[in-house]
Amino acid sequence: MEDKERIELIEKTIEKIRPYIQSEGGDVRFVKLEDDIVYVSVHGACVGCYALDFTLKDGVQALIMDEVEGIKEVRLAE
């Protein structure tokens, strides 16, 4: 699968989890795919939230890795 296809699938996958994050006052957005690592940005209540690591690893990363072939990790974009 080409990166363009993977990016489209990543964005669709993030759209699946966004409503849950938005219901808590936050948001997450795809930034880039680089070396099989997905970079995302967080907004709203997610910024500085104590549960951010849990949300990223057990929520966003788990879902993306389950649905998109070859993804190694999800990280916060700088």
C-alpha cells in the first residue's frame, strides 16, 4: 500500500475516534506520516490533560495500528 493510500486510511480512522475525544472537549488531527510513524496534534481539553498518554496509546494508536498496515507508533507532532 502506498503512503497516499495509508494517509487516507489514517485520516478515516482518526475520524472514527474524533467524536469520542470531542465529546470530552478535545480534538485530535493527523499531521504527517513519516517512517511508519503517525504524527498527530491535539487541541482543546487534550492539551495538558493527564489522560493524554492513555488516549493516544490505548485509543488513537491502537485503532490506527489495527486498521492501517505497517504503522509502528503514534506520536504527538512538535
